[in-house]
Amino acid sequence: MASISISPGRERRRITVTGVVQGVGFRPFTYALARELGLSGSVGNTSAGVVVQVEGDPTDIATFLRRLASQTPPLAIVESITFDTIPARGGTEFIIEDSVAGIGRTMVSPDVATCAECRSDLTGPAGRRHRNPFVTCTNCGPRFTIITGLPYDRPNTTMAAFPMCDSCAAEYADPADRRFHAQPICCPDCGPRLRLVRPGVESSWDEAALAEARRLLLGGAVVAVKGIGGYHLACDATDETAVQTLRKRKGRGDKPFAVMLDSLGAAQTLANVDADSAALLTGPRRPIVLVERRTDPPYPDALRLAEAVAPGGPDLGIFLPYSPLHHLLFGTQGDPPGPRALVMTSGNLAGEPIVIDDDEALVRLSGLADAWLVHDRPIQVPCDDSVVRVLDGAELPIRRSRGYAPGGLPLPIAATRPIVAAGAQLKSTFCVARGREAYLSPHLGDLESDLALRAFDADLSLFLAMLSVQPEVVAHDLHPGYLATKWALEQEAELVGVQHHHAHAAACLAEHGREGPALAVVFDGTGLGTDGTLWGGEVLRCDLRSFERVAHLEPVPLPGGEAAIREPWRMAAVYLERAGRPVTWERWPLVRESLKVNAPLSSGMGRLFDAVAALLGLRERVSYEGQAAIELEQLAGEVEAEPYGCGVSGAVIAGSDLVRAAHDDLAAGRPAAEIAAAFHEGVAAAAALACAEAAEPRTIVLSGGTFQNLRLLASSRTRLEELGFEVLTHRRVPPNDGGISYGQAAVAAARTSRLSV
């Protein structure tokens, strides 16, 4: 065999790239870059990431490494590049190798919206994928929701059941094609199929199924539509009867529905969509964006949504189509007129996880839907729609799920052993951490049923398998009644209990890459404190390892326990008595008796907001979490008002001062909107005063579900910055309980680190 001549000065490097680098076009990008620079070698997927070998002139290799980090494909996220020098082999070819299984160290990309090129394939009159509801390429489509294992290759996805036709196989194997190793690749000849199911009616398929679904939606029906990460319940958002029907069937109460619109232009006729919101609506993540309704006269062709979409509220939750099927439901050129706005709400019953299985959908959604538009590509991982607000040009996550999960988050202190953080009861998520990486699960819903707990177990098992780790440390909330806590206490691992509000603070610190120390203003509804009472209006001095409570809202009893959360008038009555003002609710003398037997103490800020909302006549009973507080924020709007005075004495914030002022102003005839505004400013001013008295450290984090309130968040931040504090707010994880598990993981990493002292 002839020997291979190796030129003097030639080097060979073995490079490992970790991060979101599988299923995002990283290998063809690497292939093209190596060919351009005249380097030989190979690139392949392993469970550890992407492994590259390049050989050639050292200057060209240095250029390759620099561009490998800085010129990645749109969906790739490079977390680390490591390399070593190995013996040169010679040769001139650069090849793409088959994937190799092994120990997991990487995660797959989140699911992303259909790219412009695939939308062109979908709507263009020519081409194999014209009107194909499953068109996708390396730059778009389902990723996380179809994965069954690593490495991310077709056999490890739910597309394994669909053998590629010759044409798709040729595209899949061509490094110059944008569908090279796009695992969901398919076409009408070899991919999934649509089916429309109606009770007592023979199923229709493909184009006929799509046409029938559009006809039903226009006729006022509720259709269960199988999406990327689960089922939606859809109806025409302009049809008052249809929306009322869906609201009644789902037991939705007054909680607003999200609306999917056919275009950004339609969104702009309905709401004040600024440039930052527009970028989110049209970007690859496509979350639901909460925006302010327009109040000026509508455009001549403006949509008119049914009042039942968001009864009485000034905000709308809107999003744009993110799958080919969504685009086809709205219609393409040549279609008969179709819906322009669809209510698209999670396909589930209240308190249950989103439905992903077809047979289960026919059963669990049987009382909700009139028809089911299904397809035969299985969903492996449920993933609900993400929800965000925009404040000062930056995202404020409300629900982190599709488009974002399972993207990695930083850990300021490395986890020296694998950690699972179990999260909280409401807005459940879990978090898996290793090294300096934390992976937050999609939104799982409220962990209050066996179905939800099974979904928790199934998703966690997949995360652990993808990362090839077994938890050695399990972090959990202190509340013994949470199902997540009960699960944690059953695990064979080192247990780390993390106080609820410390976890909130740690989540905000960690997402900014900080260890502390900091002051943390954590305002929410309920979390078990270390003294056995319910906390929720807290000022903490903390770092990732520990905290001390330096101030808090005055504790008041919750008359009837959880009944006081459902009926805010009870909180108004308690606060009015505390403030020395009369209570006029006829039921109060009877309910007051519950203070003797069932009235746990609470310092929850959410309960104070409930009290003022009830006092102003907004809401005596709520149908969903946070309803009274949301309506109070909406009433305050942008009304200018001086803050109500609120005493801070002996580390106690006197919430009753605010209620007393609101009561007296209401009795004097002051407009309710001004009272709501003065209350908001009073809470912000009291938080600033408490921090000023604490004085140090000079960094402050704002966290907890109450800081989803943009008016309170903006006012608190401004007041604190005027006092010279550096203020950190949430930008990557929700301030509500959806971020708790990430904070727990950060605390557990700090406490169990081998560097801990």
C-alpha cells in the first residue's frame, strides 16, 4: 500500500463543539467552511456534541476555529469549543460521518416557526411540497417535541416511522441542500397525513380534511387541532357564539383567550404593536405576546374580535402562525375565504396537562371539541405555547415553553454533581443541571393531578436520558403538600430544601450570571416561610447559598384559608378591620368566625392586591389565579398619581396603610383609576423605602409573580435606581413560579459545590 505524504508544518486538530448544535445545520455549515479553507478531515454528531477533525495549514485552522464560533447557522447556539492536536494523516477530502451514540452531553434545539423558504415552498404553485402541512428544513420546524433520544438523528425521532422517498433521501444526503439531515424531512409521498375526525361521520383525509376543518371553523365549530407540541382547541375568534361556547365548555370563567392572527398587519389593526413586539411575533420563537388593545377607531378592514375573547380587558394575547398547518388553516392564495383570527387555547381540561396523544385527545377532549384535525406524526414531548410581555424593549417571560425550552441557562456556580430541581405546585417546571448548564423544562401546568405528575415523570425521564445523567442531588420547595416536594422526598439522592422566595431571588440572580450578595424584593401570592407561615411580600438579603429576611409585608390572616384566595372580598374585610375602617359585606360576621379555626397568617403581596381590587368593586370572586390583581393593574393603566403613604417600621411594611388610604379616597369620591394608580405607586415606594433602610448590598433583584405587573415593575425599578441601586429583573425565566425550579437548581449547585465553604 502506497504511503501518504504529509507536508511539513501541516497540523490536525480534533474539535468538540457543545450546545445546540444538532439538527440545526451545523454539520453542513462545518463541511462548507472546511472545504472553503481547503482543510481535510471530518465532522459528525455524537451524544457529546459535534466532533470535528480538521487538517491543513495552521493559519487556515485558526481561521476555521474563529469562524466556527462566530458564523454559526441561525438556530445553533455554541456553548463551548475545545480542541487538541493529534497526528496528521494527510489527505484532501472532508467528509460528514454517520452519527455515533455515546454519553450524552448536548441538547436538541427548541421547536421553531416555519422559515420564509419553507413558507415559499408551502404557498408556491410549483414544487413537491406545495400545500404540504409538514414542510420543514434544517432551519425550522419541530425539534424538541419529536426527539426520543440522542444523538439527534431520524431514528431517534418520531419521524422514524416514515421511510423517506427517493427524492427526500437525496435531499437529506446532500450537504449543499438546506434539508441535509433535517430529521423531520418529508413530502406528500412519504410523510404524515392529515385526518379530520367527527363523531358518526366518515373521516376525511389530506386536502379534504383541511377544507372541512376550515369550513367547520367558519361555521362556528370548535375544532381540536393537533399542533407541534400538543392539541389546541380552536374556534373563530370573531364569532361571539363560538367563543362563548368554547369558554363555557372549558370552564374558562373570564380568563382571556390567546388569539392567533393570520398576519402582522391584522395584529396591528387590533393592538399597539411596537417594533420589539413585532420582532417577537414574526421571529423564529413565535410566542404569545401580551399587547395593549387599540382604542382609536378601527381601520376600515380591521378585525373585530368577539367580546368573549378577552372580556373587558385592555390587553390581548396574540401570536402568528408557526407551523405549516396553521398557515393552511388561514388559507393561501387561491383558497376560498377562511378565518382571519382563531382562538387557539391549550387542548386540556382545567388543571390537566396539554393533550398530545391522538386516542387520548378523542376521549379527554370529547366534551370540548366538535371535530379533531389530527395527523399521524407522534408528539414525544408536550410543549405549550410560550407567553411574554415587553418592557422597555426587553422580554419579560410569563411562560417559557415552545421556542425556548430546552435551551440552556447559565449557572454562576457549577453543579459538581447532577441536580434535579422539582419546582413548585403551580406553573410547574423542573430543571436538570450539570456543570455550568441548567436545562429548564417546558411549562407543565399546575401539578395538582395524577395526569400532571405522570407528565412530569415522563418529561424528566427524557431529559435525564438526553443528558445521560442520574440525579445525585434533588432540590425542592419547603412546602410538604406540593406534589413536587412529595416526589422529591421519595428520591434516593441528597435532598436540598430551598425556601420559595429564596428560589425566586436565586433565579433572577442566576440568569444574570450573578452569585450575590444582593437585596431581593420578592412579591407573590403564597410561599411557605421558614417560620411556618405563608410569605409573599419579602425583602431578603441573599446570595445563592443563603438568605436572611430583612423586611416583609405585615402578616394578616386568610379567612377560610384557600377560600380567601378565591374570594378577594375576604382579604378586603381583614385589611379594613386592620386599618380601623368599617366592613360592609353582609357575610363578614359569619366568615369572621373562620378566623378561629382556619386562618393561616400570610404576608402575601398578591393578597394585598386582591383586597384593594375587591374594595374598589372590581372583583369579589375570581375565576383564575391573579384575576383581581390583573384587573387592578389594568384599572390603574398609565394614570398619574402620587403614592399613598405606607409605613415601614421594625422591618414590617404596613399594607393596611394603603388599604386605609384607598378606602378613605373611595369614600370621598376619588375616581377608582386614580386610587388604583396611587396604590401601585404606594407599593413601589414602600419597597424602595424598605431597601433604602436595608442599605446594603447595592444590587437588587425584583422577582415573584406580582412583578408580572408592568406598572409595579417599572415604578419599583425607577425608584430604586434613583436611590443608586443596580436593579436586575427577569429576562430569560419567568418571575412567577415557572422560574422556581431554575432558582432551586442554582441554590443547590451553590450549596453542594466542592468549592463551598
